[in-house]
Amino acid sequence: MDESTEAIPSEYSGTSTLSLVKKRDVLTYARPDATHVLLEGKILGDPVTIRLRVIDHKRFLLLSRGFNWIQERPLNR
């Protein structure tokens, strides 16, 4: 768990399955409520359960703070 990321092409089917093309694995997905998605299956032979939640896009820093081409002082200082 080194917090690295990797883009993996996937294919969605109408039967609540998500196929990971590179890894040749299949995950099932469910929407227990309007703000969550649950993925279950195996990746590289290991069982996984992945819980995703919706984040309000209005809370993203660029949208909530606004964008300025020129700034008097940087935000991170």
C-alpha cells in the first residue's frame, strides 16, 4: 500500500458487473443507496470489497474558492 494509482480500462455490463480488462477480473457492483456504490469480487485472486461514496463537487477547492489567473499570495502559504 504505497498510495500509488494505476488506470485500468474497464467494461460495464447491464448485469451489475464490472470487468477489469487488464487484470481479467470481474467485480459486481450494487447501489445500496443514492450516495454509495459497493464493488465486490477478486482482484489478482484476492477478495476485495470497495466502498465508494459521492462527494459533492461544490466542495472541490477550485470550485469553492474560485479561480484566479493572478494571485496576490499563494493559497498554500
